[in-house]
Amino acid sequence: MPARTDILPPLAASSLAWLMPLMDATTPRAVALATVELVRGLPGCRGVRVLWDLNGAEGPASEPAQPIASDDIAADLDLAFAVSADDLPRLAPQPRARLAIPLWRSAAVVLVELDQRSRATQLLEHAAEPLQIADQRLRHALEIAELHGTLARLEHSELVQRALFEISDLAGSDRDMPDLLKGIHAVVGTLMHAENFFIVRLEDDLIRFLYFADVEDPPPDGDVRLGDREGTLTWYLLHGGKPLRGDAEQLRAQVSGPLHMFGTDSQDWLGVPMLRDGVVQGAIVLQSYERRGVYSAEDQALLGFVGSHILTALERKRTQDDLEHSVHQRTLELAEANRGLQLEIVERERAERLQAALFQIAQLATAGIDEDAFYRSIHDVVGKLLNAENFYIGLLSDDRQLLEFPYFVDDQQCGHPARPLARGLSEHVLRHARPLLADHGLIRAMAARGEIELPFGDRPSVWWLGVPLVSGDEVVGLIVVQSYDPAVLYGPADQELLGFVASQIANSLNRRRALQIQQQAYALLEDRVQERTHELRKEIHERERIQDQLEHEVMHDALTGLPNRGHLLDRIERVLAHVRHDPRRRCALLYLDVDRFKVINDSLGHLAGDEVLRQVAQRLQSCVREPDLVARLSGDEFAILLDDVDVPQTAFHVAQRVLDVLGTPMQVAGKTLEPSASIGIAVGNDDYHDADELLRDADTALYRAKGLGRKRFEMFDETLKRNAIDVLAMEAELRTGLLTDHFEPHFQPIVRLLDGDVVGHEALLRWHHPLHGLLRPADFLQVAEDSGCIEAIDWRMFELSCQLATRFPEDRYVTINVAPRHFRRDDFDQRLLGIVRDSGLAPARLVIEVTEGSLLDDPDRVRATLGRLQAAGVGAALDDFGTGYSSLSYLHTFPLRVLKIDRAFVAELGKEGKDNSASVIAAVLALARALGMGVVAEGIETSEQRAALIGLGCEFGQGYLFGHPAPIGTWVD
């Protein structure tokens, strides 16, 4: 049975009919059109459209240009983007019968409008092969189109580059500005439509048209004020500094105000400002009268580049003009300077002559010549500077009533006697204290005005020049030159010259006068020197006496008259120098202070104390011989230096003698006193480098004597030296221990004696020494107190004890030992409560242990502090009860929770003949019960002591029997 051709795919019936249009198509749009025609003939197709370049800058390209259904533009694009993402055909959502087929090689999409959604599969089967070929052809056409576009862009870029090079060359050339701008116009014309082109420069609010070419409008007539063009395109361009481009409507949208069109209306307008450092310098404008859309953004950017080159050329031209003007100006200045230099040379030669003249006059002042020779020499010097044939010097007499002429040379007369002051020219200069330069006419005019009087019968001067001689602020005379010959005249330069000479002559006259006065004074001085020498000898003798007295006062104590510390140190240095020179030689220093001198001062007053010190000084002086030295160092401290003695025997003898002599009763302020002293002795040898070392060692020995009971002497030895060094080392180690946290509490349990249950712990200080291991307080406590470290150590102990106590069961308390010094601080309780609060320990679980001495130091302060602590929940225990005052008069007034029986009583329990201890303990227990206090017995070391205490009714105790002090880890898991 023959096949039915009417149901075969149309493509199979006529292959060449659909293939040839695809093969003939060379552009993307032609291929897309052939594809549209191909798909339109498939069964079930009502309409078709091809989309490509989906991500193009101007949107997807389409064939046909209008969508299948204009209302479905957005839906078609969404469907096209969706299938291009996964490269699979897709039907549009119901009810639309729209099928999208992706062409993956060309990244295009075929949109088919179906007559029925059910025929989509049939259409895909028929279109599969043709669309593959169409996809290949479309990809090929797109590649060819892209190559053509790239080639066009390269050609345009080459054209632009060539044009920019030409513009750059023009900007750097030496061509005249009109010719240069015309060349730039021609180059711009090769890049864009530039038939109508003008360039303006903005200078001082004036628009200056540098270049103007336009087919419609004539060039402006000269410069235009910027304000006159307000609202025009050129005004907006220069005022806003931003490019403008487009037709009239587009330009109105770009400006910030109303737009006033000036000149013939253009279809397209492009203007760019010329900027330098953000400031508008001018603008370039292009316009077209024929069609719109002539200028693009690329043209705008290119014109901006051209503007920068034009601005550079304008600035270079201006710089060149400024340089030429500067060179011309500089040439004129150099010519003027040359004339000035020539005048300066003449003036310098004149100044050199003047300087030489002044130097000669200055030398004359000290020359050993008489008056006449001096004035003649001055005349000769002046004659070398100006015409001085008629020359005289006039000087005022000492009473300023006469005008004397020590030197007078004149054609009319020889010499001139002194005369009383009158009203001549000389007096005019003296009276006004300023120079006078006058010719014959001025002289007669002055005489006519009554300013001067002319001498009768004298021949008048043709020129007269007088300059005053000034010494300090006073006119002492004048110097005059005059001429009787009209050919010899004087001018301002001569006046200035003679003025310089006059000042030097005045100085020279002063020097000579001063020299004469000096010579006269020398004679008087000789007599005075002899008288003064005798007086000075007497003054020197008195001064030496006063100096000796001052030296004695500086080196001696004002109260006792003894040498002071400075004197002693100086003497020790000299003695040690002798010892170092002769190592066999020895010296000894006795350092002593009066025992309990403060009690004497406080009881009898300072005047009595001063009297005691004076008597002590006298007694000490009676104990030594020459050349030994007794000195007072400060307060009640004295020193005795024994020079070149047999030591230590002699030092011991002197020390004992001092103790015996000072022990003799003395009467002071109506009281009989028996003072004593403690003495430290240091033996000086060649090991000592300076006096301070010897004084230090004697002071160390003194402190040991005071520590051993006073009224004695001690010798400094190696043991003291090592101890002193050890103390210094321990002080440093204590501070290091604080910084490195080497101090910690060890806890000793407090138990119920009947069953041995632990009810609390006492925190005891321990030091983990890096070299000596675990140290008890007895090993370092004294050094810590002396060095001032003990308070910081205490607070660290309080802090650690409270922190660690939180690890004990909540039914146990912890006790810490508080020294009396802490109760002297007003904030002790607040600071301690702060530590308790920060540690998290309940205040009721903390008990502070105080001694009886703490209670008696300042009872009111201590009672108030303990009361505040009790109110906060912190209890107090009286430690070592029975070893102090044990006074019932104060015990009941303090808020105490516990009494702790001292170990001295516990240690005697169970021993034969020691029943007193049991009686004391029984009394303490009875007292505590009466006051409502608990009792803890300390120092329990044996079972017998425990049993005895239980028998006496003591409930709690602590001691080695129950446990030694140990770290927190020993008592808690």
C-alpha cells in the first residue's frame, strides 16, 4: 500500500525547500527569518518567533520584531530565560499553549504558539533536525557579525587614536593660537560632526570666544559678560561644570533652571567644560542644525579629552607670554641694577675714602701729639675729602658762654680769638644742633629774617657749611668749611661727608679729653690706692676672721659646739686615707645615741632636752684625747672617732668609759636624771672605701646594742655584716614573692574534742621560698615588718584564705589572724568585707583572730570596727588569751565570739605539780560561759591533754594531735 504523503512531515516531502533559505542566510536576522518560515510550516504551529542575544546591552534581538502576542512580552522573556538556563524545551504554564525550544549552540530560543498544548511533542519531533541545522547556521552568523563589529570598532579606535595624536602634537607645537585651534577643529571634524564648533575661555566672569565656526550664526562681537548669558546652554556649561548633550527637550531636562535658547535652534547640541583641578576654565561646543542624535556618549568623552589638550595649549601659551614679559621686565631690572651698581661703585669708593679718613681721625685720638698737631692733622684729613682751604673748629667753653677756636685757617685772617656767643652762623648751628649748608643768597635772607647777624666789615662767604660736634646728647662745638670763590661750592653730599667726619672728630675730642682727665685722675688715684690698701688690709683681716668663724659654724653643731656630721665625714675620709696608705694602722668609730631621749623631751620639754644634749656632749669630750674627735650627728645621736688606736681594746675601754660617765646623775629642770646610751663600734681598716661605709657599719652595731637591751656597746663583725646583707636580700625576695604570689595560707583544723569532728580551720601564713623551701612567719616576719611589706602580705593572705575557704563544707568556718596595725585604718572593715563579698564566702563563716594588744591599742576604734564586722556577720576571736592583760574590765565590752586559750596553759596539763594550769583553764571556761563565748584550746599535742580538756568542759581545740597546718588540698578532696 503506497505511503500517504499528506501525513508525512512537510520537511520530508521537500528537503531542499526548507534547507536552501538557511544556507543562503548570512546575517543573524536572515537566519532567524528562515527559521521562522521553517517552523511556521510544521503541524500544530499557529505562530513563531526567534530570540537571540538574550543578555545584550540593548535587550534581546527578535525575529519578527514584534512579539507573537504583545500582551505576553514579559511572559515570553521569562520563558525564554528559563529554557536557556537548563537547555530543555518547556511549555508555558496553563492555559497558554506556548512552547519554548532552546538552541544551545547559538544561545537562542524559538517560541512557538501551538493550536493545542497536546501537539507539543509532535512538533518537537518534526522540528528536531531542522532546528539543529538552524542552530548551527545562527551561531555561524553571530560569530561573523561579531567579527565585523570588532573590525569596525578597531578601525574607529585607530581613527580616534590618530586624531588624538594629531591633537596632542598640535597642543605641543609652536603654532599661533588661531592656527592651532583651527587645526584642532579640522581633526575633530574627522571624528564627529563638527561643522558648527566654538571654543570659549572663562576669565574674570568674562566669556572670551577663542574660536568660532558656525554656518548659521555670526561670531560674537568681542567678549561677553557671563551674567549676560545667564540661562543659556553656554552659561549652564560654564556655571555647572558638567557636560550637556541632546536636543532641546533633553537639554531642558539636564539643566537646573529655565533654559533660554540663544542663536539659531539646533537639532543636536554637545558641550563639555574644560576643567583644571575641578575649576571651570572654559568650554568646547558642537551643534548640528540638520538632524538629531548626531552626538554620542563616546563623542562627549572624546571632546572632553580634546578640551584638556586645548586647555594645556592655552596655559602653555600664557606661560610663554608671561615668560617673555618676565624676561623683558628682568632685562629692564638688570639694566637699572647695572646703573645702580655703577653708582654703588662710585659711592663705595667715596665710602672707602671716608672710612680711611675716619680711621685716621680715630688714630689721632690716641696719638701722642700735642693739640696743634692734632688739629692740623684733622685739617689735612678733611682736605682730602673736600675743599677745606677755609676751615675752622669751634668749641664751647666749659661754662658754655664762650666760643673758642682751637684751630682756625682762613684766607681772610689767621687765627680767631675766643668770643662770647652771639647770633652768627656758628651760633645758629650750635643753637639748632643740626648742619647748615648756605650760599650767599641764603645767608643774606637769614640775616634779613633776623635769624643771624652778619659781622660788620667781614667779607661774606659765597658758600658756608657747618656741622655740629655732638658728644652724647650735647653739642660741644662745630666744624666749618667755607668758600669765598664762586667756583668752589658745597652740596648735600659734602654735608653728609662732613657730618660723618664731625661725628668721628667729636669722638676723638672726647677720647683726648677723657685721656687728659684720666691722666689727672691717675695722680689722684695713686694717693687713694695707698690709703685704700691700708684699709683693705684691715678688711681682709676681719674677713678672714669672719670666714674662720663661718667655717667653724658650718662644720660644727650650733647647740653643743661639737663638730657636725659633715666635719666628721671629712675627718673620717682623711683618717681612712692614712689607713689605706699604712694598712697596719687602725681607727675606730663609736656610734651612740641617748637611750629613751624622746621620753625626756616629751616629759620635760625641748629646752630640758637641749640641756641634756649639751651635758652629754661635755661628758663625751671628757672621755677622749687628742686627736680623737667627738661629733653630734643629729638629734640624740653622737659619734666618737678614735684615730690610730689599738683596737678593739682601746675602743672597748672608751665605750665603757662613756657608759660610766653618762650614767652619772645630772640635774636638769629640777629633776635628777641618769641618762644612758647604746653604742655601736666599727673598726676602720683598708677594706673601707669611704666614710659612709664605716658610719653605716657602726650604725648597724648600734641597732644590735639597742635590740639587746640598751645601755651597752656592741662591735660590728662579719655576722652583722652578713645579717645586714641577708636582710637586704630578704627584702628584695619578699617583694619578688609578692609579685610572683609565693605566699599562701596553710590550714590547721579546729575540732570538737568529744568526737573529733572538724568545725573550722585557722589560716596560717607560709612562704614558698624558691631556694629555702617552705618558711614559717618566724623566719621572715620581722624583715617584712621593717621593710613595709607585711601589710601587702596580710591582705594577700586574707584574699586567698577567703577564696580557698569556699572549698570547705558550708558548716565549717575559717579564722584569719589580724595584726593591730590594720585596726588603725578607718577602712579596714569595708576593705575586708569587700574581699569576703568578692570571694563568695558567707560572712558568718569568717572569724578574725585579734590579740589583747590590739584591743588596748585604740579601744574605741577597735570596738567600733569589730561592731561593724559583727553586724555584717563576721565574728571575732581573742587569741592567746591569758598571756596578756586578761582584764575583765574591757573583755565584756568587745563583741567577741570565741576565746582561744594559749598553748602555754595546755602544755602544762597532765604534768605533776602543774594543777594551776587546770585551774586557769577552768576559770577561763567559766568566764566564757558567763559572757556567752565559745572556747578553743590551742596547742593540743597529746591524748592526755585532750582528755583533760574534755574533763574540764572545753568543747573545741586545735593542735598537732589533730593535724599540722597544711595546704587546702590536704583537707578537701
